[in-house]
Amino acid sequence: MSTTTLWFIRFAFGVVAVAVITLEIYLAKRQSRYRISAAALGGVAVANILFVCFVLVNQIGFPLHLDLMEGTVLQHYERAANFEAIYPEPTPEYVPLAYNPLYYVISVPIGWVFGTNLFTLRLVATLGMVGSAFMIYRIVSEKTASRWWGLIAIGLFAAAYRVMDAYLNTAHSDSWFLFSALMGSYIIDRNWSRNWNLAGVGILAAAFWFKQHGALFAIGGVLFLTWREVRQLDWGWRDGIQRSIPYWLLAGVLGPTLYVFGGPWLFGEEFHYFTWEVPRGWSELTLGAFFRYGFFIARNYLAIAAASGLFVAFIVLRDRKKLNIWHVQFVFAMLSGFMGTLDPGSADNVYIPMGTWFIVVGTIGLHELEARIEIAQQYRVAALAVAVTFALFIYDFQSVVVSPNADESYDDFTAMLENLHGPIYAPWQGHISGDYNLYPNPHWVALEDMIRGPGRDTRNHPNTRRLLEPAIHPNGAAYILTNKSLDTYAWIEFLEDYYVLEQDFEDRFEPLRTTPKRFNHAYPRYLYRYDPEKATHADECAPDQAHC
């Protein structure tokens, strides 16, 4: 579906929504109490929820990779399941990614039932997504005292599936990072007891162990607890801070202390290198980062982001007694999105927590708006904002449904691999579940992650060459299988000096395409064959040249 068609559908949806709301306003003036917009928007929410439920079932058994890095994530999971170091010295067989390890660890017991495979990883991710949806419903329905608003909130969450880069049910930690941030904040918000508050801090600390940006929500949770101790207990600020010390201590022990002193012992000697040294070199503060950040919000969350931002600003400036953890964490969710933007190569999954807080705080804010301001209720401002948000979330639904020919195409794919009779390096796949052993294994993402950053030259990098040595100088026939041509990315472009294009499969394996995201990573297409003559010439070139 073209971009023009999508915007036409969004515009048409908006026109219909405005017409429905206008009709409702007209009927209200004639003493009718029937809320047409409530029924219509509720129906849209249910439709989105049911469709995403279908997608979850439809995608979970996909035979190849729904996302670019699922194969390499599986390799991490296999090591965790075998109690091997997740972050060892990188080798041609295995190069770790720059994610924290808790997702791999919690998936291990699930694998005892379903096996150590992609199905298990997707199942665990799906459970995190469902848990997040439940938390969203619980939070909003309690804060608004309205099941309808709870339904609208999870309907918006479901509708944002594509805006959230279709990441929440793939083999990644995003859904559990989100669930931990929501659950920990919810427990702290309830304020059942000090022990429960400590449990909330512990869960927020777990968010960090799923993804590094989870540290922001742990900080937000402890800061809010400190503020609440100082303000609501009506003691002096010294007493309030003293009361909050256990929260800071627990966060410190489960966060930086365990990370610094326990990480390498638990997860491998290169733990700090991959989870700290590597990602901290990616950030780049540019005007482009501000543009991407602002444009993403305006294009996808315009109405609900405005509602949530204005609501938080009103609470902070005019009604601070009602300040709660959702308002505080809203700031940290915005910050997490901006920090993700500082990496120009990041996918749009870095905006998942921010988008979720837009939905949670925005729906509560819209409910408060109509409760406080009569004219807003009279002209159905909240319904209009929700309708605009649903319209902006509209996408090509067929694009996230896997092909019915995927299994057949996968059998064809593995048969092709087996018939090549030589080692195959597949930088877009990295690793394939037990069906075929690719060699070497380093994914292009893992290779690039170690060498990219502002001002760095990634071309013909010695670290990349070292890890791809078995592909550069194979013992006999060898192949490279790619989703895009070898010259697509600078850090592996030098492989063209050693290989020639053997075959373009065109759309033969199109049923195995990845789900659409910020970047389109397509499907296996190009097969390259090792050429000894080209290799000899390349080896004669100066080692610091990408081509000669």
C-alpha cells in the first residue's frame, strides 16, 4: 500500500469521525443522551485488539526471522540455556549484541517446556506484550473509574503495533522492559506498604536488566518515592529523605552494584564491553536527532501526545497535590525516547515506552479534561483526540501478516543451503535455528555495533576482517547469502573484493520477508560465490584500502 493511499485512508477515517461526533453534538442539543462516538470508538478499539491477537498467533510460528536480529538473539538464548557465557570474547562463531541479558535468562525455563527455539522467545515476548496491555487497562480504568477509557487505552496500544515498529512480539526484550516499567510504577503508585514499594523498586531495576534505558524508570520511581515521603508524610525533608534511603539502597544494589561487580561473573568477561562500552559510543547530538524526535511524535502521536503533555504540565504547575508516579515517569519516558534518538541507527522501538506513556497519561488527561471543562465535554474534544490518534495509527494491515507460503518457502530455502556444499556466511541472518549451521556467524548489526559512532570509519575495519576471516580466506568453496547487495553497508562492502554474484533469487524467498519497521530488511535474495582470483588480487592491495 502506498503512502498516498494510507494518508487518504487516514483522512477518510478522520472525516467519518468528525461527522459522527458532529451528529452526536447535534443530537445532544435535542436532549439525546446516546453517545454515538463512545460506541464507535469502542468498536474501533475492539477491532484493533482482535486484529493484533490474530497477528500474535499468525507470527509466532514463522520459520525464519520476523526481525533482523532474531537469529542472533536466539544464539544468545541458546548459550544462556546451556549455562554458557553470554558475553565472551567475540569470535567468528559468536559475537554478542549490546543488550542487557535478562530476557534471555527468563526465557530459559519456558524453553524446558517448548524447546530452545524462536517459538519460545516469541512466546515470552508475547506474554510481556499481553502483560503490558493488561497493566495499561488496569492503570487507566482505575484512574478514570471507567472501563470504557481502559478499553480505549488498550485499543490505542494495539493500534500502535506498527508505530511501535512491530517489535513487541518478536524475539526481543522490549515487551518485558515495558511491562517491568509499568508494573513497578503501578505497585509504587498503589502505595500498599513499604515492602510493596521496595518490590516496585526491584521490578523497575529489572527493567534496566532487560534494556539499559530501564535505568531511567528506576531513577524516576525512586525520585517519586522520595518526593512522596517528604511531602505526603508531612515530616521534615530530612526525615523524608531518611525514610527513602532503603529505596535508594535497593535500586543501587540491584542496579549499578550488581552490574559492576556481578555482571562479568554472571554473564561473561566481556559483559561490560558489550553492554556499556559499545552502546555509549553510538550517541550523536545533532539537529537531525531533534528533528527525528519531534517529527516522530507529530506524525504518530500528535493529539494524544499533546493531551498527555498538557495534562502533566497542568498537574505540575497548577495541581501539584495530585502529582503521581505516572506524571513523573512520563518525563523519563520522554527522555528514554530522546536518548534512543541520539543513536541515528536505532529502530523506532526506542519510542515504545514513550508512546505507551502518551497513551496512558493522555487517556487519563482527556478524561480529566471533559470532567473539568464543560465546553470540552459539550464538543466531544476527548472523542476527537482519540479518533485523530486512531487515524494516525492506521497502517497497511496486510504488511504484518506472514505469507501462507512461508513454511513451504523455508523448506525451499534450507534445501538451497544444503545443496551449496560449502560454508555459507549470511550477514542478514547471522544464525539459523538447528536446521542449518551458517559459518561464520557474526550478524552485520553485531559487527557494526562494535565499530560505529560519530567520526568513525567503518570501512574495511580490522576488527571486522578478523571476525570474518573464515569467509575472507575459506578452505575451498564458500558462499555469502544476503538480503541486499554486499555494497549496501560500508563495513562489509570489502567482501565484494573476494566474492562474485552467483545468483539473484529475486522474489523466490519473498514469503520469508521480515516484518516492516523503520528500515526494510527484506528477505534472502543474493548469493555470492568465493572467487580465488579476486581474492588474490584483493590480498595484494594495501590493508587500509576498501577497494583497489
